[in-house]
Amino acid sequence: MPHDRLLPLHELERKVGFKKSKIYDWIANGAFPPGKLMHGKRLWLESEIDDWIAAEWKKAS
């Protein structure tokens, strides 16, 4: 099983193409993975984000 990276916000923004405000709006509405708080920082599992991206592409097609 490949290692699952933890993405900080700046990498998450780059990966999904949206800024913090949009991402946190989606989290508040239950439309985006909330990530995990670790040492006072919110981090996201890259595999969860990849799954979210794939699901969004599927919805759009």
C-alpha cells in the first residue's frame, strides 16, 4: 500500500484549484473532506482529496 501524504492547506489549495475560503465553505456544508487537526494545523489525506476530485469529475460528466 503506498504511503498516504498529509496535505497542508497551501498544497490542498494548489491541488484542488480553490482558495481557503471556498474550501472552508464546502467543509461547513458537508461537501468537502474536513481533514484532521494535528498539532494545531489542519491536514488532509491526499487519498481522500483524490477521491473527492474523482467524485466531482464523475458528477460533472
